[in-house]
Amino acid sequence: MLFFISLLAALVFALLLALVMRSWYSWRFSASLRLAHYSLEGRKDSLGKNKEQPRKLLSRVVLARFAPRRLAAYYAPILEQADIPLRGDEMAGATFFAVVIAALFGMFSMGILGALMGGILGYLVPGFILQKHLARRMRAAEEQLEEFLSFVANAMRAGSSLMQAMELAGRDLAPPLSREMRRAQREMSLGVSMDDAWQRLVERVPSGDMDLVATAVLIQRQVGGDLAGILDSIAATIRERQRMKAQVRTLTAQGKLSGIVIASLPFVLFVLFSFINPSYIRLLWTEPLGLLMLGMGLVSQIVGTVVINRIISIDV
């Protein structure tokens, strides 16, 4: 038993190390990799073959090999929005290995039921972590949007064009919005139309406020008008909306904390009784009535969590 646990721990550590090395490599040499794609060495010669095939990292090959295609297609836009230097097939492959490792660990610990629970957790946890990271990034971008609009409006009043104002904002503001603005400005510098660049920006930052800004900019390009004044009006609207959102978060903080405590209490008691009295808690998966109670408890837990989230989720 100790051997299998050690082996699983070693596999998990190796997988995490490979993912970290892959992420660092993509971040450190991202510019070089993009430029190599357009260089003469990266193009095909007259025979239709590359002069030098670049080496692929072992982690990238392994993760892409075992990646479910539908899951890879699901993760690809989320990873782009979260600004994580991973491809969809790599994330899907990591999820696949997480499911296998968690299922094996659960099977050696609790049998078939443990394997089922471990597989479900191994599938849900990576997506949950990714969604939480994306939500934090989107919230930070929305909170920076009002500052960005005021910055661009003042720069345009000082005589800068929209492109120059976006470049200044991307250089002076903090991430994550500055990174998106620099990316949109680079796309337009490389020949992408402003309509397409703003549309891609809205896809990477799926926010109603960002959609409003993009619509105002594109309409102003067609009909004309005082863009600086329009941006100031949108900034005032966003500022008031953010103030209301802060009030809503303050009023619903107690309900969110209560929901977290109620949702985590059964699992904490399960782990506690597993150490205090294993024979007592083992009846849940060794007896038919225990399995029924366990299934009904999980279903009730999920329904209660969804209902609490619906109650405390207020759109402003």
C-alpha cells in the first residue's frame, strides 16, 4: 500500500513539474517562438519539408497524446481568456491524468466507490481551479476598465490618437488589462482591422462593460463624434455600477460564508470520522442502506449548494 501511494505521489510530482516547466518555457520564450514561425528557418523549403524540425517537450507530447478532443476544444478558449500559456489538448491531457491518478488513489483507499469519487474529483478540480482563476482575472480587468477609459480620454484630449492612447495605456497600466490592450494594439499594428481587433478583445475579456466600450469605439469610427466625451460617460456609468457591485458583495458576504461552511461541513466530518472511527464510517459503502444514504446526501448537497448560489448571486 505504501509503495502504491509513493508511486502515485511521484507521478503527480512529475506531472506538476512538467507542467511548470512547460509554462515557464512558453512564457520565457513566447516572443522567440512566435517570431520563429515567421522566419525563414521556420518555413518549408521547396521540397515541402522543414529544414530543422523543432523538438517538442516530452510533457507536451504526452499530454496532447492522451487529451480528449472535446475536452480540449472546451478548454482552448478558456485558457486564452485566462492568459495561461497552455493549449487545450495539454490541459485536457492533464485532466485525464488527474482523473486516472485520483481514481487509482481512491480505489486503493476505499475500493470501487473511492475510485468513482476520485475520478469525479480528478475531473472537476482542474476545471474548477481554472474557472476560479478566470473569474479573478475577469474581475480585475473589469475593475481596471474605468481607469483605462479615463486614461484614454485624457490622452486623446492631450492630442494622442486612439492607437497611441491604447499603446500608452498598455504600457502604464497594470495587468491584466494592460496585456490585453498591448495585444490588441500589436494586432492592429500587424494589419488586423480595428473592428476585428476589438472583437477579439471582447472575446478574450467577455464583459458587458468591455462590449459597451467596443461598440462605442466602433460606432464613433463610422459616424464621428467626441470619443473622449463618450469614453468619460461610459467610465462614469461603469464607476457607478462597480460601486453597486461592491455594495452587493458586502451584503451577500455573510450568505456566501454560510454557504461555504454548510457545504464543507459534511466532508470535514467524513474525514474526521474516517480517522477517529473507520469501522463506523465504513458502513456507508459496505452496506446497501449506507450507499443509499451516501447517494442521497451527495445529491442533497449539490442541490443545496446550487440553490444557495442562486440566492446570493445578484446581477447588477
